[in-house]
Amino acid sequence: MTYTFQQLNDACTNCTSFFIRKGKDEDGELTYQLVDGCGEHYEDPFYELIDVQDYVTNNQDCFDYLYRFNK
């Protein structure tokens, strides 16, 4: 199952100290950036939402939070 940006962001904000911010790179391409509670960017941005999903669901709490949408 694939999740929406909002579902993934909600999982991050409810289960971790991170949130996801949409942005654009220097070429104008859409990016997704994990941001910590202090506003610092965490690692490199993602260019595909499915890559964000793969990363976020590695956290068991986020996985469990999102699993409820599979029903």
C-alpha cells in the first residue's frame, strides 16, 4: 500500500520528533525533506514519496500508525 504525503507526515509528527516538508531543489524539482524538532534538515532530501514511505516505515511506531489505514 502507498500512503499520502499527509498520512506519512502525520505518522512522523505523532510517532517521532520529525516532520516532512515539501520543497524544491535548485532545479525546481519537488523534494521531501525530513526536519527535526529544531528545524534542522535530516540527511538528504527525497525525490519520490515512495522513498519517504520506505524510510518512515522502518520505524516500528510509524509502521504501526500507518498500518491502521490498510483496513
